Amino acid sequence: MASPTPSASPLFLRETEIRRGVELLYFGNSHLTRTIDRGLAAKGLGRAHHRALYFVARQPDLTVSQLLGLLAITKQSLGRVLSELTERGLIDMRAGDKDRRQRLLRLTAEGSAFENELFEALRERLSGAYASAGQSAVGGFWAVLEGLIPAEERARVERLRE
């Protein structure tokens, strides 16, 4: 069993404390995303593909422009990612019902199964970390992460919970 994580110093806004937080965010995210890298690589995909799959899974019939807003990447980059995902049969793109210019995105059955496989690996990793940290620590962690999101973008993130 790992040694207990030391609690933050009462001087948590000092440079050493901030640097520790940055390092933990960096290494924690790095190890979390490495959890799914092998599965992505087996299909010739990368992390950008995973992000697109994840958000389309969360919101079926998400428009391309909404996905652009969530991912904050260029149209060209997203176009390349979506082309690869549709060519591999993981995402289906269709015209909108009311506005035929809209492109609505939905996972195919194969895409849904693949996204679920990736999510399960992430869920397992996060569940272990959450259980180890305890309920109040998870709430604090979420509060810190939410504080990193600019106020004008928080509503978009909050809508994912619906």
C-alpha cells in the first residue's frame, strides 16, 4: 500500500506548493492517458481521436461546431480526426434535421464499443485513485479542476452533466 499523501501546507499558495500541484497534474494526466494509448495505437489512433470519441459518446448528435468548441482545436485538425474516425467506421456523420448544413455526429456500434473499452480503462484507474483519496478529497479535486476552467466556459462543461 502506498504511503499516505501528505496534506497541503497551510502556505499552499507558495511557489513550492503551486509547483507540486503543476507536477502532480502533469504526471497524473500523463499516466491516466497512457492507460489508453495502447488501445488507441492498435487502431492507428491518437489522443485527439479519443477526445472526439469521448465527447460524441457523451452527446450523441453533437454538431461539428459544438465539438470544435469543446476540443478547442482548429477546423483542419478536427476535419482530419473526423475523417479518420468515419473511415474506420467509428463515427457516423449526417446532415441535421432542421438545418441540412449542420453535421451531426454519432458513434457507430463499433465506435461505441471501442469508446466503452477506453472509458473502462480510465474508469478503473480513476476509481482506484478516488477510492484511495476519499470522498472529500474527490470533491476538493473537482473544485480545483473547475477553478482552472475560465468562468465563460464553465456552462459548456456543466452541460455535459445533463
